[in-house]
Amino acid sequence: MKHLLALFALCACAADWPQFLGPTRDGVSAETAVLTEFPADGPKIAWKMAVGSGWSGPVVADGKVILFHRVENQEIVDCLDATNGKSIWKHGYRTRYEDDFRFDEGPRATPLITDGKVITFGADGDLQALEFATGKELWKRNVNKDYDVTKGYFGAACSPIRVGNFILMNVGGRNAGVVAFDFATGKEVWKTSNDKASYSSPTVAKFDGRERAVFFTRSGLLGIDPTNGEVKFSKEWRPRIDASVNAATPLVHKNQIFISTSYQRGAIVLEVKNDDLTEIWASDDVLSNHYNTSVRHKEHLFGINGRQEQKPALTCIDWKTGKLEWSKDRFGCAVLIVVGDAIVAIAEPGDLVIFAADPKAYRELARAKVLESPVRAAPAFANGKLYARDGKTMVCVDLGK
């Protein structure tokens, strides 16, 4: 999906990681090599720092790291030097978000760096744009108030995406399930659907030469014309029980879309032709993603199958058929990144695991403890370094070969 680099209009450096799931929004690095053997005392930690609460992942561009976290009653955007973690600038604002389950009260959505701006989305619905060079606030609005959004289980969590001059978000309001905001001003451009917000973040792809924003909302799949908000295709794909979430980002390959959820609903691959959908296969047995997005390497998918609290398995399946190739039981929840022919995993207990992207068998290449449990935020992989965080610490791990 290299064509998406142009569609997202991001920073020019291919080794950067400027948004959720990386430059092509699918967990695949543009780099081709990663360290596959660790010394006895583990990989080199280039630097580490204390951080506030939150499940928002770091992003990297132009030698800078953006960290979005909560310290006391403020959601804070920190801009850091990627080589040593030293502060370049800081911007904060007050937040009143309270987590009903007392899990974590920091931001959930991963920031977006694009065209000289940083876009963030806070747990209480604060959408803002900052100047990347200085941290100066350019615009800000609270979409939960603007669109009378009902509070979800775990706060607002859609990681922003840019398409052309628009920022697209799964807001979840009445007649405003998905909203496009002007990149320069933050003003509404269009709104569409009644779908409530999920914990999934959108992607963008072309089908039959037509650009579509692809969302996995609380209700299911939406394919939207990003120029005007017209819904071009949809597929209901929601668990039957209300106490459930759709959280994994859709994966697109050529003219096919993979979406997956847990709670006895499972995964499905759909083919798009002239904005019509045809089911290729569906299953709840092989790759039912609870929170973490699967990754694709060549003709296979690798991902976490099962509920987070039940120590789920890592599985490999055939994209075309849904056939299970292998399963590593009790691997646990993990965020995955494809680097060349290896997959880098940050597991929930804080283990950094590197395994081969091999459809024949699970082959673990290296493992080291680098963080503490629980690790929920998606890491960034840029210029041979992994930037990852738990609820108290962020580390920069040197994985360059």
C-alpha cells in the first residue's frame, strides 16, 4: 500500500513514523531491517523518561518525538529531541475526563504530524492543531460538546487522519458519526452517518481508482467519499452484546478490506467493486481482534486472536482464505510492527519480542523486558529506533542493524 504515502500528505522522510500505525497506516515500516539478536543484558536503551498517564502512542518526524499524555489535570503535548529525549517545547490544557472504570484517565488517540502541524484528540473530545516547530496553538474545539456525543466506555479514542485539506474523525454524534474538519481552521466541512464512535481509527485507500476513507465505527464498516462525506458502502459488523468495542483499524490490500472484532463476531474480508461489497470469507475462530490491529506481510495476516483478559493467542492466517497457519497460545495482547521479514511486538506485560514473519511456524528471534505492565499504547519505529511507553515510562530502544 505504498500509494497511501501520497494520499496521507505526511512528512517526506520514509523512515519517520508520523501517525498511528506508521506512514502507511497499517503497521508496516518503510525500513527493511531490524536487530534480531539481543545481547545478554538486552537491547541498547538510548534514553528513557518518566511520562504521565494515557494510551496515546508516540509519533516521530524530522528528528522529533511527539508525546501526548496527562499530568495531573492537564493533557500535555511534549515535543522531544528523538536522539536524547530532551524537551524542545511543551503545550498543555486542562482536561476534565474521568474514566468510569478507573483504568487510565489520559488521552487514548495517537497524534498526527503533517505539513507543519501536530493534530491531537483528547480523551474528553478536545481536537486541536499545534504548530510543529513551536507548539503554538493554531485552533481547538471540543467535538463532544459541539456534537452532543454520548460518553463511551473508555473516552474518545479516534486517532486523526488527514485526507487532502481535511482532518477526518469518527466523532459519533447524531447525524455526525463521521466529521471532516478543515485542516487550516478546524471548522466543519461536512458530516455524515449516525454511527457512534468506536475505538478504531480510520484509514484511506483507493478502490477502482476512487479514494475512500475507511472507518470501522461502533456499528461496522463505512466507506466514505472524503471530498463530500457521501457514504459509498457499508457493512454492519458489530458484536451482539452492548458491552463490547470495535477497536482494530481496517486493513486494505488492493481491492479488499479486512476488519475484525471480538465478542463472538470475528473477522471478515470484503471485496470492493464499484462501491459494492462481496464477502470473501468470515470467521470467529482464527483472528478476532479485541484491541490490537493485525498486520499483513505478503499474503498472510499476523495478529492477536481473542479477548485481552483471557491471555489471547498470536496467530498467522492466510489473507485469501482465512485458513489458520499457526497459533502461539497465550502470547497475550501486543502491538505489532512489520520491519522487513520480521515482526516487532510490544506485549502488554512490557516484553519486546521479535519474531519471523514466517507463515510456516512461530519463530521467536529475540525477547527482552523493556517496560512494565500494562503496555497499551502503540509504539513508533523510526530510523532503527523503537519508541514505546507504558503508563509511567517511555523508552527509546536502538534496534538498528
